[in-house]
Amino acid sequence: MAKEEFEYIWKDRKRTFLGLPWSFTVYYLTETKLICRTGFLNITEDEIDLYKITDKRLKQTFGQRIVGCGVVHICSRDVSLPEFDMIVKNPREVMNLFDKYVNQARDKYGTRGRDLYGAPSMHPHHDDYDNNDEDANDSDND
């Protein structure tokens, strides 16, 4: 198997409540993608283009602050992985890396977060219809 062509800016394993990397989930950050690889024998790999990340949040319990890890919650416009949590070491540094590379990716593609919210929704809005429209349809049938 050939070595992958990606150059990783950051890499970490999912952490336990003690801050230990005893997991088969690995996170990778490249200049354009966030990759989440899970599994040992059977591997699942999800990729999120950085320009699709719309929001991020840092959560730390008291125990996580003591051991230096925390939860970075990511919200994106990615279909396969719209929201997920990453339990990582040094979460503030990870958030700063995301800020830097998400903004670079958005500049590269000429996209801002507000541009992603205008995309068509997969769920129709039922409040788009008036009762007046029903009345108009009833009068056409007379």
C-alpha cells in the first residue's frame, strides 16, 4: 500500500475521559479537509471540506480541563457528517487551527458561512402555503 499523498497539518486520536488516546478514531487536518477515520479492522473515513464548516464550539468539563483535553463540536453543510464531536488534546489550539484554515479555504473558493445557509433545503417548508391558496383552488373547481 502506497503512502498517502496528504500532508497533515494536525493529527490526533479521540481521547477518553482521562485524556488518554485509547481509541481507534483518528482526526486529520489538511489545508482543505478535516478527515475522521474510525475503526480497526473495518475502517470508515469521513471527509469534510473546510469551507463547508459553518460553526464550531468548545466544551470542556472540569475533568477535561484538568487533563488538558476537550470537545470540539463541529457543524457543517456536509451531507454525510453535518454535526460531530471531536474529543482532542489542546482543544483551544485546535480551534485556532480551524479558524486559520477554514478562512483560507473560504477565501480560496470565494465562500463565506452566510453563503452556505442560502442553499436549498432538503425539507420543504409546510408554512409556505396559505389557506388563501386552498380557497383559490376550490373556486377554480366550481
